[in-house]
Amino acid sequence: MVLEATMICVDNSEWMRNGDYSPNRFQAQADAVNLICGSKTQSNPENTVGVMTMAGKGVRVLTTPTSDLGKLLGCLHGLEIGGEMNLGAAIQVAQLALKHRQNKNQRQRIIVFAGSPVNHDKKALEAIGRKLKKNSVALDVVNFGEEEDSKPEKLEALVSAVNNNDSSHIVHVPSGSDALSDVLLSTPVFTGDGEGGSGFAAAAAAAAAGGVSGFDFGVDPNLDPELALALRISMEEERARQEAAAKRAAEEASGQDKGQEQSSSQHATMAESTTVANTEADTQTNDRMDDENALLLQALAMSMNDSDHSITVRDTDMSDAAAANQDLQLALQLSVQESENESSSQTDMNNLLGDQAFMSSILSQLPGVDPNDPAVRDLLASLQNQAEEKDADGSSPAQEDQK
């Protein structure tokens, strides 16, 4: 790999506003500058690149030779466009910046983007070229934009005056559909003077050619294995990220579909359960009303039966009471009759016992009994007295009842 220090001269004149290069001349030039900066810094870690402008109020160095790619890519942002290009002064300032490089072992190279007319004559440019050749400074010129009759000749004379062992190059880029950076990929300005150029340049050239090299990602692992490995790992990570994103999107979509189906099924189930519940409630209400009506009718029937039964029972009780009263009357009559019979029989008995002549005749008929015996007479007298007392007692209640 070539150890080199490079200064890139950017054209920021008024002609850079034209749109014959997409999107405009200045933006196309900035893309090409960024691509060259990346190629130079990636080809060798000790390579340095600096950027400067050639128009405006004067020639200005944006950044001195450095290996910081981020600093190089950011120096063109917000750059003002205006004025005319001063090619001679820009080349001399670039040579001075390379002269004060830190590593003196680096080769010196200046890359000029010329997109506007060249105001210097041919002899002045040849003199600048000879001075660069004397100081071992190589020069690459990118001619684009304005197509004057004398411009290509002046630039070619400048390059031929600097060229030493085919170390300097000139590229003419016509306006058209191809981007400026795409055209530079296959030129020595981009690939460099080494055998086959750097791995970054080879990868970019293969990518621009559509990957016709046959290697993965258009990079030959033999030339730059680290770049090929980094590209492969980056591609695998990107593929895994895309697959994870697609899977997540599919899961979210399926989850939404399931949620909608579940919600619809839940709504349907709730509607069915509500309908069934309403139907059951109506059925239970009707059954309850039917049961209540049946119970009411049964209660009315029972009340009617109870009333009839009570009437019957009452009638039965009255008849029974009447029958019982008749029995009672009959019993009373019988008892009265019995009492009358008893009283009459008792009266008769008393009368019989009180009749001494009858008793004497009865006793005289008994064997071993003497009617004239004083003891027998006393007994008969006592019986007569008892009969009289009973008659007196029986007659008093009868009189009381009559009263």
C-alpha cells in the first residue's frame, strides 16, 4: 500500500450552482470528495487527507492533512458558494500544506476538481506544473462542468508538466445521467498508483459495477479480509434485525386478529347468555305466576271445602247435640222413673216392715222363732221406727221438688 499525504482542492465558485449534475455540481463534487477521502484513509491507516477551497473571498484550507475521516466528511457542510476559481493560488497553497506534513515519508499528491472556467494561461499553468514536479508532488485533475475550448488543453498541459513516471492523471467527466462519484470509481484518481488499488477502492468499484466480481458484497477476501468480514457480519445483523421486525409485526397482527375474534366471540357469548338469561327469567316468572295462580285456586278450593265442611260439621254438631240432648232427656226420664220406682218400692218395703201383723205372721212361720219373744218384738219395733223415718225423709225432698 502507498503511504501518501493528499490535499483535495474543491471548486466552490458560482458555476457550482448549475444542475447539469444531479442534484447540482457542488453536491456531486462533495459526494466524490467524500468517496476519495474514504478510499485514501482506508487504503493505509497512516495516510492523511486535507481539504481546501479555491473560490470565494480567497483560497482557504478547511482542514490540514489528517486521518480523521469524520472531520473530513464534516468540513464541507455549510460551505458557501460564490466567486471565481483561482487554480494557481490553490495549487501553491496545497503544495505548502503538504510541505509541512508531519510524516515526511508520505508521498505528496494534490487532487483538483475544476468545474468552472480556468482564468490562467497555458504558460502559467506549465510553470506551476514544473514547480510541482521539482518538489515531487503528484497531481490529479477532475475536469467537469464548463466545456470551454481552451480549458481541456490548459489542464492537460498542467498535468503533462507535472507527470513523472505516470504518477499524475486527468479525468474528463461529461454531464449526463451518471453521477460524478460513479465515474471516478474506475479511474486512477480513485484506485491510486498501487497494483490493483486499495481494498476500499476495489469494493466500491465492484459495487458500482453491480457486483460482477463474483465475491460476496463485491469484496475480494484475499485483498481485504477484514472489510469482507465486517461486511458479512453487518449483513447478517441487518438480516436478523429485519427478520425479527417482520416476526414482531406478524405477531402483533395475529394478536390483533385474535383479540378481535375473542372480543367478537365474547360479545356473541354475552348476547347469547343475556338472551338465555332473559328467556329463563321470563320462563321462571311465568312458572312462578302459574304456580301462584294454582296455589291461589287451590287455596280458594280449600277454603270453599272448609266452609262446606264447617257447615256440615256445624250441622252435624247441632244434630249430635240435639241427639245428645234427647239421650240426656231420656236418661233423665229413666233416672226419674228409677228414682220413682225405687222410692215407691222403698215406700212399699217400709210399709211392709211397718206392718207388725204381717211381720208376726211371717216370723211365726219360721222354725225356731217365737213372735212373742221380747227380743223379736223389740226388733220389729225398731224396724217400724226406721221405716217411718225413711218415709219422713223421702217425703221431704218430694215436697221440695214440688215446691
